[in-house]
Amino acid sequence: MKRPISYTANNAAKKDTFVGMLYEKGVQQTKNEILTQIELDARRLYEEGYIHIHDLEAYGLTYNCLSLDVLNSAKINMCNAGNDFEKILNIVEYYKEIISNIGNEQSGGISFANFDHEISALFSRFDIADSEENLNLLALSLKKFLNWINKTRTRYGEEHYYVTLNMGLDTTTVGRHVIKVIINELSESDFMLRPNIVIKVKKGINASLSDANYDVLRQAIQCSCKRMNPTYLNCDSESFSEFDGMKLSIMGCRTNVSANLFGDATSIERGNIANISINLPRIAFEIVGNKSIPIGARLTFLYKKWEEVADKASQILLDRFKKTCRQDVSLFPANNEYQLWNTPFENDLVDTLKNGTLSVGFIGLSETIEILFDKKICEDEGVWRQTIDFVKFMRKKMDQNTSRYNLNFSLLATSGEGISSRFLDIDKGLYSHACLDKGYYTNSFHTEVDSNVSAFRKLELEGPYHKYCNGGSISYVELGEAPIHNPDALLSILNYAMENDINYLGFNFPLDICKKCGHEGFYNSCPNCGSSDIYRIRRVSGYLEMLDNFGKGKLNEENNRRKNHFGA
């Protein structure tokens, strides 16, 4: 029998401390002030639900997220002090120090592009022997590091840090040890909601039985069968074929930063500056409401009206970028101290932040087609192909923005989370349609969660969209329960995802853990001890979270999720 779980997990978004409460009041006040300061048409688009300006409180004040490069950070060589034991402890403490400091001067998440490789490279740089004794200490230190990320709530006085560890491609003794330790700790812990673990999959390194790291990929798959994590980054997809797999990194739930007008094609030492998401169903409702537009012309008007909103969203992003660049460099002490971007923070922030991305995202493509044509994308091949062309058009527009404004614009397949219900609630006050009754809009281009299509068919349907969403995208396969004894099934899904050009893949299933005895499964009351006091863990927009802490839209979506079976 597993040991009982003795600690309470809270939602990172809850502000139930004194400092957190003050922070939340400050956030609301700042949002209100920003809305009075931005251009009137931009404010209208936001308030009326045509767009969502993500992290509004950070508008013009800071950037979103960053993929850190510890190996080239300014103070890393200070860890090279003392004996091997002291150096190992110094390295792990340095990671914690960076996360703590950088996490409070940006609005979004933190990622490490090659956590396994970085640790291995530091062992080599600091002449730390890869002895059994040292590897054991490293394992213990990494376990404490993971526990710290999972539990600490010092961001803004209340929140967790949103950390993503990318790994999987290092084949050295130390690098493989890092991967194995982290996956094993993730698998064996009572439950670990953070950090987000991403396994990079690359042919010739870990994708096939003969590859050096195939065994750790298998270990990761077995862990995913039990914990939903890790998720998987396909380094061989068409989107990433021109990039070095070691230079790719997922930030948060899906954010991707790769191509760069101003330097190397890499995610490392770069981040997303800001993003805005467009409410596609709103555009569809307006088209259908205009009786002068015949059904045959609706798709043409979708292109036209989306472009009008996208142009305005792009102007908002440009305004936000310019205002952020005018901030005093003193507001970024950690960036100055550790030099984590590819260009040092100096008086003119343009030279640094121009290396980041400005993303326009979208949500509710599925509902949009249902509103326009009373058809489901997954049930009509002709409509499905038309939606691929539409996403291709949106990407082309962002590429044109990149050339026009000489900044890195990208198209983001937005995660739903809060806006899945925010947009719908506003639209429900204006329109009537069956798709509004379920209480949420579907993520980006995703097949609806109640479609009942097979896992393989879902990947076939969603694969073609990925290559156009260069700001980030993910596909999920929904399972009825934890496939603990069937890792081969998950591996077959992963392989099929790679064949169908999925950039980034995750597995979802309900995971219930009894607070009294620790029994895991999917149940209303614990079959082992009868307790109804249960942790219900689900995935929301990339991260794992307690079901009780889901927002309204995501609660409705979770209730509507149906498994993607393994049939044809």
C-alpha cells in the first residue's frame, strides 16, 4: 500500500496569502489603468471579446517567457568552488537562484532547452568525476530540486514558478543519469504537478531501438502511462527540420521560439515578448448574422474579417513592444546580473527584445466551422481541408508582418484556459447557437474533445495544422484511464504522431489519488479504503492541475472529454 499523501496542493492562480491578496489587487488596478491608456479601438476589441490581450497587467512593462542558457550565464563559473560534492550542490542551487530571480521580472514561464546536457557539460567544465558517489549526490540534489519547483510558492508571494525542463538528447553518462533520475522521481512521487517535463524525440538518438537513448525514451513513456508527463517534442517534424534539435525548446504549455531575423535559429537565450488571441467564433457569428452574405461566400468573409482583426491585434503588439523597450533597464536586475538573453540588457532594450517573438493566436476553429456551415471538421474532409488552408493563410499573414515590421511575428495555436469561457460568455450574451451550450470553446485547431474519433484519426486530423503554427502548438490524445500496463500503446501513438508531423504531443487521462491511503485510479470513492477525500488531477493547457482549481470553461471541457479509442 502506498503511503498517504500528507501535503495540500493549491492552484498557482489562487491568491490566498496577504502578499498574494495585495498582488491581485494591484493586478486588477494595473489592468484597468492600461485599458485607459491604450488606443480606444484596441480597448473595444478586448472588452467586447474579439481578442484577448494575454498578461494585460504586464503590457509595456516586461516580456512573457524565456528559454535560459545556464552554460553561458554570467555567474555560472562561481559554482566551480570546493570539492566535487560542493560543486554539485552549487550547480543545483544556482538553478534555483536563477528561477527565483528571473521569475519575478517576467510575466510567463521559464524553460531550460537541454537540462540533461547542461548538467553533463558543467560536470565536464568543472572537472567533476562521474563516479558512483557523485552521481548519487546529483540524484539526491535533483530530487530536492524537483520537489522545490513543485512546492515552492514564492512568485508574487503566492504562485508557483512555471518551469519546463526539456531533455532527452544527451547521450553522456551524466546526461543519461539526469534524464533517468528525473523521470524516475516523476513516476514514483505521490504526485508532481510541476515542473513540466518535455522529452525531445530525435531519429538517431532515441527514436528507434538501436538508438543510444531509446531506453530512456521507453522509461519516459512508462512514466507518461502513469503520470501524463512527460510530454514529447518531435525534433524531426517539418516545422523543426531546419533546426538543430539541441537548439529547440518548449516554454510553458506549448510556446515555441525558433527562427530569428537577428541571429541564430535557436530557442535558447530567447523568449516570447507578448501574445494576443483572436476569438474566431465571434467572427463567424458576425458573418452568419449578416444576411446579405450567402453561404458560399462565408469562408471568403472569414479570411477578410480575420485579417482586419489580426491587423489591429498586430498594432497592439507593436505598441506593447515599443513601450516595453522604453522601460528602464534597472527594472530587469536578474537579466542584467545573469545575462540570460542572447544580447545583453543595456539602456536600449530594443537590441535585446527584438530577438523575441510577437504572437497572434486563435481559439475555436472547430466552433467557427460549426457556426458557418453546421458541419464538424472531423466529419467532413472538404471542410477539414479548407480549415488547413485558412490556418496556412493566418501563418502567411504573420510572415508578412515579420517582413513588414522587421520583427519576429508568429502564429500561435492558443491554449484555451481562461479565454475558453471568457469569449464564450461574451458571445452567449449576443448570440444563440448549440455550440455555446457546452460552456467552452475548443483549443486552437483541436478536434472537439467529445468527437469520439480514434487516437490515430485525431493525429491525422490535427497534424497538418502544426507546421503553420510557428509560435507553438500541441496535440493531445485523450485516454479513458491511466494505461499503466500498456506502454507499447502509448509508444505506437507517439510514433504515429511523428509520422503525421505533430510538433508536440501530450497524453491525457483522469488521475485520482486518495488522500487517505494514496491509492491511484479513476473513481468516485476510493476502492481501497472507501474514502471520498480525493485529489483529482487533470491536464489544463499543458500543465497538470487539481480539477477543483480549473476555471469554468476548462471544467466544462473536462466534463465533456471523451476518450480517443485505439481503433481505426
